[in-house]
Amino acid sequence: MASTSVRTDDSTLSWADRQLFRVESTLNLMAGLVVFTLMLLAVAQILGRKIFNAPIPGFIDWVEQFMVVFAFLGVAYCQRLGGHIRMDIVIGKARGRPLWLAEVVSVALMMLVISALIYGGFLHFERALNIGDSTIDIALPTWPAKLIVPVALGLLWLRLLVQLIGYGRALWNGEEIPVAVPMIEDAAAIAKREAEETLGEDLDGEARP
């Protein structure tokens, strides 16, 4: 995952970015807690089966449903940090307005794709709810897990909208660094920031809060 930084200021766009990031961080924390819960559930499943010959009923069903949570709830958080894989061999060499134009086009295309996925995901949720779809073993309803998909993708769509506005504003104003978008850091910047976080002070000698 590439390390990134996000510029903030006093604009409404930056405020929206920070508020959205709070929601994304909360959902990402929930996804992490689900992963931890699944780990404990797996340990209980193994010990129960091996020691007491009493496996957890519907263990596979629970895992299938919870997998959706940690697979999708962190997707917008990752986008805000610039953690998704990018093919930027060409546009990575661009600077200024050409770069922001390329980012605007790519983000707009992503929004179109995500819009289609949200629509399809909601149809799957609606169908599961209407027919009472459930898992095979212990008949867990599948609609809650399927609802998570369009909700998480809807949050990603909002994140992309914020980034589209950020790149668009930079394109219009000729800004060197856009607001509310992840800027990929080079190796030197990453090393400097990690050293500052470890030492608790700027490398120039100023104490960090």
C-alpha cells in the first residue's frame, strides 16, 4: 500500500472530507472488530470440535455472512488513504493541470462503475429480502449481508465525489496540491514522516504535539 497524505484547509470541501473520514474510520474499525471476532469464533470452533466434540452450529454460515462486513466496510477508508492499487506508470509522470485532468476522468469513470454496482447490489438485497433467502445450514437470512454491499459502495461513491470535486477545483484553480485527495508520497517523504512519528519530533528539531 502506498503511503499518502491528504491536504486540509478551512474550505467546505475539506470539512466534508473530514466528516466523511470519521464515518469511514468508524466502519473500518467495525470491520477490524469483525475480523477479530471471526478469529475467536474459529478458535472456539476448533477447540469445541477437537476437545468437546461440539462444533459451533452453522459456523460456515456465520463466516460467509461476516466476510461481507470486513470485505466492504473498509473500502471507502482505503480509497481516502489512497490504498487501492493504481496503474499510474503514465499519469504518475504528469504534474499540475494534466495530472488533475487525468484524475478527474479516472474518478468520474470509477463513479460510473460504482453506481452500476450499487444498483445491482441493491437489487440482490431486495430480492433476498422478498424471497426470504437464507443460508443452507442454520437458515440465517442473507439480506443483512447483501444490504452492506450497496451501503458500503454508497459511502465509496460519496468519497469519490469529494475527490472529484477536489481534483476539479485543483484543475480549475491550478493548485499545486489539491484538497481532500490522497497525494502519493515518495520514499524520502515516507521515511521522514515515519521517523517523525517514531521519535515524536520533527527532524528539524521541533517537538511534535
